[in-house]
Amino acid sequence: MSIYTLGIDIGSTASKCIMLADGKDIVAKSLIPVGAGTSGPQRAISQVLENAGKAREEMSYILATGYGRNSLEEFADQQMSELSCHAKGASFLFPEVRTVIDIGGQDVKVLQIENGVMTNFVMNDKCAAGTGRFLDVMARVLEVKVEDLGTLGAQSTKNVGISSTCTVFAESEVISQLAQDTDKRDIINGIHHSVANRVAGLAHRVGIRDQVVMTGGVAQNIGIVSALEEQLGHTIHTSPLTQYNGALGAALFAYQKYLKEQKG
């Protein structure tokens, strides 16, 4: 009989859930685009159980991670740092990984990995620059969908520098560029390079080693990924499961914890 574990990653802007069978096969997943402090976590859990046709009682172990993990104290068997879960998830998807760059809704994390275990990290959670929130603000000013930024930026024909790393000042710069009739696609390309610059600075503090994997919602933006590859001089690997990486790591840890309890 299969052992089912559930990993829940409650971020600042989205709630993700993954159900695993026997610590290796993804049975179901869900993503609700609202995070901590909302109905998102419960909706993500309900949706993943429904997708799998399973009940809460059939889960052998449930582990919560992310910014809002403590809100699930009564539901989950354990809470764990998202740093460990991101390292675990990335190592499952890319066994050779040695550097993980995770750009979330409100923070940027760069992790150093040795044999699937995090050995060092650096994090920016004090400022929105370089995060998903920064891109949301820029998309709103430009009147484009945040998910279209990557495609639009790729159509740029000239470099437009966005020099401010501060969200408020960068917003003013973008408004000023729009007033000068600068092509939106060139502005977007400038924004991508500004984010890449910021993240690269953070990454160099911890040291970049191949293989490099990028996780988090922003990893779906091809413009940021290629700008970051330019800045770092390394190929960056991404997965279709990039947004679920923390939840995947949590579900993998849940399986390990369950096996340990059984032995104990």
C-alpha cells in the first residue's frame, strides 16, 4: 500500500501544495494565487485532496513550509524552514544542483548545496527590489500582465537602463521613460537586467557553483533567467515545477519523517 505525504508551501503571494506517493511520485498538486493570511492555504489543501481523490486521514504525514507555515500548526504534523525545503526540492529535480536561486514574492534566497543538503545561504527580505512584488509593481505601471513580461522583454531591440534598485525610484524611472515614449519592450528588458543585477550581487556573496537551478514564480520569466545567465556566466536550469519546489521539498521531508517515526 502506498504511503501518501503532503507538502504545503505558504508564501507571501501564493499557496502551493504537492501530494507524493512513496516519497517519489507526484500524485497531485495545486496552486492558489493568494498566500499567508488568506483562504489560500486551506483552498490549496482542499484542491490537492480533491484532485487526488483522497481524504486528510489518508495522509501519513503533512509538513508545512514557507512564510505562513505557522498558521497551519493545527493541521500539519510539522513546520519546517523554506530554505531546507527549497534545497530538498531542487535536489530531487536536479540531483547535481550546487546553487539554488529562489525568487519569491517578497524575498530572494541564494542557497549553496552539497550532496542535496544546504550548507550556506544568503537572503534579501528587507527590500522588494529583485522580487516578484517588484515585477508586479512594474507590470502595473506598464499596464501589462506580469506573466507577459518575459515574452515582451525578449522583443526588445535596444538597452534601456533602469538604474534604481529601489522599487519606488525604479517606478519613477519607468514612468519617466514612458513619458519619453520609450518602447515598453525596451523598458521591460531594462527591468529584467535591473533585477538580474540585484540578484547577481546577492549570489556572488555566497558564491556561484555549477549546477545552478532557479526556483520560485519568477523563474517562469525567461527574460530574468537569461539576464541572470548573462550576469553570472552560468547556465540556469529551471523546471515546470519551479513554483512548487518548496512544497515538493516539504512533501519529501514529510516522507522521511514518517519513515523515521515508524522505525522509532
